[in-house]
Amino acid sequence: MSFLFNDKEKNGVEEIRFGKKINKNRVITRAVTLKILNTAIIYNDEEDYYDTLATCANENNIVETISIEGFEIHENVVELKGAYIDYEQDSDINSTGTIYYL
């Protein structure tokens, strides 16, 4: 499980789960349900981090690849391939999602 940490002014650190820290005033520009076809973990050498990518089919059967890093995953999901994602993207190109089985 991944966590974000917010620094509170000289009062220590507050733990916040990924996917829960969302700007409440954000404008959703895209909301879609995707089906995961395959996943891959890649390493970005320039910025020194790993990212989890999912190749998905949208409702028009067009294939696209998105980052699923930090998305919420329901506890009954044992394999990502074949699972669904409720995906939202805002005007700042930030994305959130929930991964689940039907």
C-alpha cells in the first residue's frame, strides 16, 4: 500500500492514503470505464521512479495506455488483467481511478 505524507507546520507528519487527496474544486474533463488488457511496470531513468501502466480498451474498443499508479483497488481483485477501471481525468491532467471486477 502506498501513502502520501503531508508536512504539518512543525507539528509532525500526517498520513494520507493515495486516492483520497483530491482537490474538491477540480473540473472533471473525462470520465470513462476501461477494461484492462495488460499491465507493465516501467522505470523512468531520468526522474528515477517506477510507474505502473495499464493497456486498456475503452467503450469504443479503442486501445489506450494509462498510468494506474495510486488508483484504488477493490479487495476482490486478484489479477489486474480483465479488471475494469472507473477512470477520471481533470483539467490539470491529474487522474484517479478505481479498479474492480464486475
